[in-house]
Amino acid sequence: MGKDESILALTERFGDWWNHGFDAPRMTDSLYPYDRMFSPIRVNRLRLKNRLIMAPMGNISMCDETGRPNVKMLRYFAERAKGGVGLITTGLVPVSYHIDKSLIENGELTYFPRIDRSRTVFAGWRDLSAMCHAHGSAIFLQLTPGLGRVGNPQCLTNRFEFPRSASFNPNWYMKDVPCMRLSDLSLTKIIRRIGQGAADAKACNIDGVYLHGHEGYLLEQVTNPAFNRRRIGKYADYETFGLEMVREIRRRVGPDYPIMYRIDLSLALEETYGDKMDTVSPLRRFKGGRTIGQTLTYMEHLVEAGVDMFDVDMGCYDNWWLPHPPASMPSGCYLSLSELAKRHFEENRILSNKGLPVPVAAVGKLGYPDLAEGALRGEKCDLIMLGRPLLADPDWCAKAFAGRVSEIRPCIGCQEACLNEFVEGGHPQCAVNPRTAFEDEFPQEIPPAETAKRVAVIGGGPAGITAAEALVKRGHAVTLYEKEEELGGSLIPGSRAAIKYEFANYLTYLRNVAANLCSAGRLTVHTGAAVSAGMLKEAGFDAILIACGTRQNRPPVEGIEGKNVYFAIDVLNAPGLLEGAKDVVVIGGGVVGAETAYFLRYEHDKRVKVVEMDRYIMNHTCTANRGHLIHYLEKAGVELLNCTKLAKVGDGYVEVVQNLDKNVPDPYVTWSPILPENVENPLDALHKLRERPMRRALKADAVVLAAGVSSNDGLYYDCLSEHAAPEVYNVGDSFRSGRVFEAVRSAYRKALSI
């Protein structure tokens, strides 16, 4: 047990990865035609038409109350099948209801799709498989034994039932809530239920099953000694649960039905947290996870039991940026892991029960055709898994096959819509594709408007360009005005840092969209063009859609107008502004503040402190995204001051008022999440935050403001008062400041109504 040096070396590169062999890929077509990517491969008796797999993206709240897949879920998957992917895998489908107590909500409801409830759910799965097969795609059902310690702990507060796990493990969401140990009998029941789920999947014409054995969910909790600390009983051997599960599936479905297994080569906990594993609760409970060697041995045994194919990654909920690599992580981050597993199977001549090589799929930000093809040609993997890229563009595969790579809409890695949205209570969506999970509402071909209109769009950021494209497709004559010399809006400063390369790709994509529409004579764009309500009224537009974005906030404190004070967007655009500054204080610990601090520390070698009024740094940001930034800000020595207010800006210093109460949250905690505000922790009374203010001076050669933004809605209200057009609308950040997700979503929906 202990640290694995290869994993340690890999995680050490993830801070300033651009200095350690990782590239920032672009949507290029240097390796076209992608003959390797679009070659067939056999898995058991199933022949996949290409080597592209839609990765499992949780289908939370995309089913009705019985767990039956609804129209939203069917159309969502059908569109990815239509787009050309060879294999679709569903999000996780639990089978352990009433054993794993965290699965059931009040009223005996669940937000997960189900195949175990009754035959009433089968029709939905049969319809889904038929839709995928119509487009030549196979589909696997991802089965999970449960959530265990990473499940919703509200089962305790709502129904007075403890969550359950492999051993007495703390719950991830509320570390003070213990998970009870599952009995051997309960685990044996789960195995039988998995077998039944596989048999039901086969009966529903689903092409294979996919075991959810990674990321610290229940299957990994029982099959990894970091979580399974049982000393007696059948399942004290951490391999037994997984092996018996595979054998039970084989017993129920026979030898010809494909079984896929998703596995972590390493939890990477000890490699991530080092000495904290000895001192921090709950991390100190989780030492001694499977080594790479032990995992490879376990994989060999899984093949003997009947597994046909694997995909491999690393990490778990306690270092959540690893299994969910965010925008700030490098693309192709886990190709070394898939290559290691593939070579192990080849060198040891390990074959499946059908006498076939065991394919290994690679994961980890592979949504660039040249990168994916290069990985296949370089024998680093046998298949490519695409999750978020297929949410961003369901036609990714078809466009890559046709060589239309520049038309692929890139994922920006924000994870606000695909992950954080359902954590907050919604369902999976996509920040850059407003149709994702709304395919049942919005047809792929935008319907023409009944009456063609002259429409002005004000603002050339994501909202403005998205609206303009939709309006043009509706048949309207559209003129777009942008006050700056270039299109892009907040994406321009937002794409400057090395960790924001995916935003740079999205910026290029949007500019290409606008340029192509202009070249076709369907859109008129004026840059460097500030407009007024009177000017727009004089032009006689039928409709005006305003997407002016935001304006920066300047806190009302003494000295805030000083010459050493800069807005973050100005520093990102022109870091030379801080050329003579060594000590920099960033005011605001939201996404912009944290990313700016990262940029200044890692790319410009500044000594950086971040001041944030809130209890948490990067509150309401996806756990994976905030975890990666905070972890590596700490490693780089950036001081994070939460519960701290700016009081004064002076010459070479700032004064802040910091709350020193013992219950101020540790700003560097990345192994536990921030609970949604509508979820009450009954133990919070033990950690009540009191005011213990202390005034403190911080050295500051420069002060960088990232203290939030306000909607830039002045033009909208001017247009209303001037009656500048019969229709005046306000969308995106100029209506309600938010993120790319909200801006694009509102702009698209509004444009379709004009």
C-alpha cells in the first residue's frame, strides 16, 4: 500500500501542466481522415461500427417518478446515436433500493432511472434501444450496486435511516454522518439484483451491461481496501464482491452478452493529499487503497470471471477533479493509464472468454479529433470515451468523419450544466448547447418564423452570437452590434489564462459561426460600434435583442480608486499592467478571482493572496472545478482568506477585516463539498459561525478587483423608454448576471420566440 510513484508523478504535473508535456489542443484536422477512430471493433459477439463511446453522464431527473425513461431521456440519447457514436452508455442505474438507504427520496421517489422496479419500466428501455439501433449505435446499461457513502445523507434527516457502506465510513456530504456497515447478506442480495438487472437489460434489447466500479461509489467501496476494512466474512477479500457480481451476470445472461467494467487504476488519495492523510478527518480513514499492481491483478480476475472490456481512470469523490477533469485540467490527462492497462493485457496475453483481446477505452478530455485519433494510432487505447463533448455537440462523430472539424462545438469544461445543475436540483444540460436535454422541446432544425423581421442584436458575446445564429435560421434579417473591436465579449479575457484553453476554442468557434453567416450574406456585423436607443429607433428595427453583458463592481471602500487598483478583466487582457508588482491581492474569491490568482501565480510568478467575504472560495461552483483550482493554489502557496472583508486600499498595502472564529471553514478543504443551501445539516449548530473580527494589513503592490459584476441593462431600459422598437428584449448577463450556461440558454430560447 502507500503512494504509487507513477500516480504521484502524474498528479504533480496537473498544476502547471503546460510546462510538463501536456498541450492545449485545438479543433484541427491534421490527422484526417480518421481511419483508426472509425474502424470497427469486436466486443464479445458485438461488433461496434467505430471506436467512439458516449461516456456515462448521469441521467438524473430524466425519467418519470417510477424510474421509467421519459421522452426527454429518449430524445437525448437518440440524438447522440443519430450523430454517429458507435456505443452509447447510460448514466448509472441503481439496483439496491431499500438496501442502500440513500437512493430513495421522500414519497418513495427517486431521481434515477430504474430497471428493477417492475415491468412497467421496460417499455422505456425497449424504446430507447430501438432508437439507438435505428441509427446503428449499440447501447449498454450502466448498472451500479449503489452509492454508499457518496449517497444523499438526507435519508437520515428525512427518514431516520443511516446511509450504508462497505465499512463504517463517513458520508461524503456530511462527514459527521456515519454510514452503517452492509451485512454480507445485504451484499449478496445486491449481487442477485445486479444479475436480474442484467437479465432485464438483455430482455429490453440492450446490447450489454456496464458495471459502475469507479469514483468511490458502492462497488468501489467494497472492492477497494481504502473503504473496505472488513476483517471477517465473505467480503473481507476486496475482490470477492466484484468477481461474484460478474459471475452472477454471466449466469443470468450467458456467455455471449458483453460486460464492460469502469475502474480506477488508483484512487490517488495518498498521492493527492500526502501528509494530510494522517491528520485530516475523514481522509485518515482511507489510507491503503489499491495500488496499480493490485488493480491490474483484480482486472485479470475480472476477465476470468467474464468481463469483456474496461475503461480506466483515477480518483474518487474526495479528489473529485480527477474523475471529472474540469476546464483547468489538461486534455488527454489519463492516456498514460489506458496505455498501461492495454500493455499489461497484451504483454501477459490476457484474453477474454471469447479468446479476444480485452479492449481498453481511454477517458479524460479527449474531445479533439486529432488527439483522439493520435491516441488510437499510438496504441494508447482501443476506444475513446466522449462524455461532455457529445453534450456540447451530438454530431461530433459525424462532423469528424466528414472532416468538418472546425464546425464541432467544443466543450468548455465548466461542468456547471452537465454536473452542477443536477447537484443543485436540476437535470443534466450543457452550457454551450442550449438544446442538450431539451431535444424533446427544440427540434434540430430551427423552424422558420411566420413573419420575417429586421432584428438588431446588441452584444457580440456568447449570448449575442447564439441569439443571432438562431434568429438568422428563423429567417430574420439580423444586424449585430459590438462596441469592442472583436467579437467575444467576456470570453476574450476569460480565455487568456493557460487553464482556459477550452474557452479559447469556444471563442474561435463562435467567431467562425458569425463569420460564416456573414459570408453567406445572412448576418451583418458591426464591431467597434457603440449604439444608443435613439440610433436604434431611427434605424427602424422590428425587434431589438439586447445582450450587453455586465459591468464590473468596485467595492465602496477608501482608496479603491487608487492607481494600484485594477479590474481582473484588464489584468487578464494585459498582464503587463502588473509588471512591477510582486505582491498582489485579489479581491473576490469567486471563479474569476480564483482563476485570476491562478494565472498570476503560475504564469507570472506573483505572490498572491485572495480576499473573499463569503464562507467559501468559489461557492456555487462545480466541486470538481473548484477542487482542482484550490488544491493547486494551496500547493503554490496562494493564501486564501475567506470570511474576510476589504476595508481600505493604501499605497503598497490593503487593510482587511478577517473573522478569526474557530468555525470559519478551512478554505483549502477539497475533500468535502459545499452543501446546497436548501439542504440543512442538522449538526451545523455545533459549528455556528460567530464574529471575531481582526483588522489586518496585507502587503499589496497591486490590487486586482474580481468583486462580482452587475447586469449592464441601461441600454435596455433606454430602449423601453424611447420605444425604440415594437419588441425589445433583454437576455444573458445584461438581464441577470451569471455564466455562459445561463447566457446561452436564455438567448437561444428567446431568439426562437421572435
